[in-house]
Amino acid sequence: MANETSDCGHHEQMAIVLIFFDDKLNSPVEHLVAIRRLTSVNAQAIFNELKVVLSVLKVYWKNVLSVCFGGAAAMSGSVSGVQMRWACLAEAVAVIKINYSAILRALTEIIETTKQSDVKVKEIGLLHQVKSFNFIFGLTMMHPILQLIVKVSKLLQSPDINLINAMASIKSLRAAFLNLRNQISSRFDEFSKTQHYYETKEEEIRSLCFYQMLDNMVASLDLRLQQETIKIINAVGNLLNLKLNKEEAAVLEEKFKISQDELMAERRLLKADQTVLTGNSATTLSGWIQWMQENEKYKMYTSFNAAIQTFSVIPVTSCSCERAFSKLTHELTANVEASEIIEEFKSIMPFQRRLLL
């Protein structure tokens, strides 16, 4: 997994995380293997850095099961390779909405008390923008939408996630968007081929802004639900519930290089096994992996065990190592004092810096 972000010096840094299954620990393991500075953030530059790191680690591309990009937006997305991480905006929008009055007072106080002309100009512009209709409307429109997204996002990041429930939650999110979209705007068309007239300004904004936003999000979810990873998630989810069909077994055979016939046979045997895992643990990867190890069932159910172990290293839900890197970036940036950096630079280069005129 690769995650790209800028440091406090505005240099692009890419953290590279290697995830593999450790047989001794009987669990997937994440290692932060490198942090590389990027001179460019296009797809080719990112790939080149990944290739260098993998060659040093002597990891071959044929052994790489999947590649996931956190902040390296140039490598993913359907429009110019860019994806919007909506869940990341939810907290910011909520904070601004709750503290809106305090923000206005703070900006006003800065404008009235500051003696720095450049700061005053910036704050006047910012205050004008924050008070604008577009800002207030966007804040009000996005808040309920983002709350829906962040709720599902937190579920998907759970380390012991139930895959079937995860897919159901994604479908519920799509249905919730459609429910917000179910009102049809009323308009009358005197010239149906050229102009549309809305009864109220509210109807116009709802149709041209709010509905279009929901349509884009539904289309984005539909695109992701058609991806190969989603097919694998559904297949593994049904495998854990011992409801795998032949089509899903074929998907796992192609992706994980295991025998479809053996996998279907092992599913039937597990279904008839009196000691098979039951309860909530039977719906999670970690529960099955632990049960296989404790009862030495991995010796018999080799294809089943290989499928769940292999799937456990795909970062479809979470990557704690990558999130720790992102959090560390925020903490370092927040705690760096500009005056300390200046003083250190002065001590390192103790000569006068004056522009000769």
C-alpha cells in the first residue's frame, strides 16, 4: 500500500506499507518499509519509486496480490486519476458547522486588531467567503450526506469486519442517497426544448446542485461495486458462511491460484463437520483463521485456509500502519514552530544575509 502526503517542508513523501501473512503469528502483518521523497506525483513517478523499493526488498511483482493507494490520488480514480475522499471531509464540515458563530467572531476580531496589512486583507476575504450564500449552502447541503458516508466508512475500517454486513452497508448507503433523491422537482416548461422554469429558487438549487451531487455519489458507488475487488469480497463473504457457489469459487480460483474443485469439496465437508466454527466468529476472517490453527484444520482444508489467509492481506478495509503515518504527519506539522526552525537555521549558517543593492 502506498500513501502520499506532503511534509511540513512541502515536500511530497510517499509511505510504502508491505502487508503479508505471517505463519508464525497466524495473522496478517503490516510493515512500513520505506518513506520516499517524490519529485513528481504523476503515476509514472509513483510507480518508479515502488519498483525501486520492491527491488531492494527482493519482492517480485508476480508475487504482489494487490496494490492499494491511500493518498496517491494520481494512481486511482475514474476522472483524470483523482478520487475524492469524502469521509475525510465529514469531521471538518461538522466542526465548521458547530463553531460557525465562533469562527465569524474570531475572523472579525483578527480584522479589527491586526496591524499586519496582508493578514487583514486575507481575513477580510475569508470572512466574506464564509458569509457567502454558496459557502453556507454547501455546508448545509454536505453535512447530512457526509454523516452517512462516515458512518459506513467507520464500519469498513473495522479490523474484524463482517464482509456480508459490509456489503449490505454499502448498498444501504446507496439506497439512502436515492431516498434523498426521491423528490421530483416541479417546473413548468413554456419552451420545453430550450428553457426550464422552476417554481421557486429552492427547487432550482435542489435540482441543479443537491440532486446532481447525489447522482454523482450514486454513480461513484455503482462504479466501485462493479470492480473486481467487490466480486472477491462477495465470494469470500459467502465462503465464510459456507454458501459459496461455483461462479464465486471460479473468481477465487483465478485470483488466489487455488483449485475450484477442492474449494467446493472443502466447503461441503466443513458444512458437515460437527466441530465447525459457529456464532459471530464464523462470519469473520480472524475467527476462521484462529479456528483453523487451534484445531489444526488447515492441514485438511488447505484451499479454504489459503483463500482466507490470502484475502486477509488485501487492504480492502483498513491499514493501521498507513493511517499511523498520516496521523504522524498531522502531529508533526501541528507541533512544528517556525521560530525554532529559523533559529536552528541561523545557528547552522552563521553569516549575514543581506541583499546588496
